[in-house]
Amino acid sequence: MKKGKVLFVDTTHNELVLLLEKQGFRCDYFKDYGRLEFLDIAHNYTGIIIRSKIKLDSEFLTKCTNLKFIGRVGAGMENIDSKSAAKLGITCLNAPEGNRDAVAEQAIAMLLSLFNNLLIADSQVREGKWIREGNRGVELGGKTVGIIGYGNTGMAFARKLSGFNVDVIAYDKYKNNFSDDFVKEASMKELFGRCDIVSLHVPLTEETVYLVNNEFIESFKKSIYIVNTSRGKVLSTSDLVKNLKNGKVLGACLDVLEYEGLSFENVELPEDFYQLVSLTNVILSPHIAGWTHESNYKMAVTIAKKVESLGI
């Protein structure tokens, strides 16, 4: 039974194509199309599968006269106007369950690399230098880790930390009563008073833009380490650099930067960036925390299952 056509704006794991076709959909992908070309054909489709190539704003969605669902192959939904979609009867789906383990593992990997000076030590050994005392590390065990945002990735991070003998506390403005064997629910006041490490797991919304700024950082009783695997604009780079230099922030692990474009690849770099990368107590990666071979497959399967559950 044919259920209509699904437009793939971005590439995904081919398993998603196979599963949607098995459900009865026809799948189209036009490699060289941009926003204008997609606008011209949007009315032909029952579903759209997207990562981050274009914005599905109100202008775009009003052209989607037959659209039933949008599948975002990832966690963040900031490139989709969810409010307009809801008004138009379009269901928005995402797949944070598919990449939560990948994000959590990278957050831990970045912390351990930072604490043990692994990037610095590796480059030194490659130059024939054996600097041991200068690379004496810091142990994760015994630290208090504060998680801000206790959704899929926050929960996965807490579980991955369970073998490291750390005290894990979490704050989520929109959740309560979530304490379990892996985490203790806490207020922001408690996080400010206790944290050695702060890990960000919040979506990018109007209220989380530059959530982490100078005032936020100064609210912590201790000097802290910051991990950001959420979205770049959750954190002010200029305020982070200032606090890295004055010692209030002991180190930072950043998979995301505020300079990222819509596709997370077209980046314009200001002076703050060059100050950031000059610091040796910063670990950086190009928005790849959820970017594993396994997560690519799992996100595809997750979206396919959610589409099937719609009963279209």
C-alpha cells in the first residue's frame, strides 16, 4: 500500500530509506537542491526527513500542504518551527534516543583527555619528549558532577559516569522527581555550591541562549570544569575565555561552538576563538559527539519506528 512520498533533505543511514519504503512510502533525495528548489516541490510530500541543511520555518511549512510529519535525524529541533508545524497539523519527530550514548561517551572521553593531559602528552611523545611531572593528571573520582538538562543525553551521561566514583547531581527546569541510582535531583543553588564539573545537556531555545555567561560562572563556589556537548550558543565564548584566564574555569571540553552555522560546518571565526584555541586547558571537537557509526544507524531506526507509530 502506497502512503505517499517522503522528501529527504539531507542524507541519512540507508536503513531509514529501506524501513520507510517497507512501510509503503516512496523516498526521494535530490543531492543538489537548495531551499528554493525544495520550496517548489514541498507540496508533493507526506513526510520530510532532515538534519540541518535548511530551516523549516513558517514560510516553508505553509508550502507543505500535504505534509503529515517531519523527522529530524538528531536531537536538536532548532531548525524546525515546531509551533507553526503544530498549527498546521504536522507532527515533528526527532531521535535523541539514537545518539545519546555517543554524546555521553564523548563527554567522558573529553574529560579524561583533559584531566590526563593526553593531547599535550601525545604531541610531546611524538617529538621524542618524555615529560612526566609536567603531565601529572587529575582523577575524575571523588568529584561532584553537575548535569544541567536531564533529558536523553543527560541521563546517558549520568549512567556512563556510574563507574567513576563521582557524585552526580542534576538540575532540569522542566522535570522533577527523577533521582535514581545514577543521579540525585538538585536545585541550581545546589549545583552552584557543590560542583567541580558542569556538563550542559540542554536544547537551544530563547531561554538557553548564553545561559552560561560571566554571571553564571561566577555563581559557582568552586573553580569548575565545563563540558558542552549541547549547542554552541548556550555558552558565551568571550565570557568563557575570560574565566579560563582568571582561573575560575579550570578547563573546558567543547564539542560545539557558538560560531557554527546552520549546517554546523560553515564557521566564521572571531578573535575570541583564537584566544580560546591558544589555551592548553581546552579540548575541542567539531560537533561530533553524537556522530558515530552506531548512532547513525540507531537514529535512522528510531525515526522509522516513530513514523510507523503515527499510523499514516
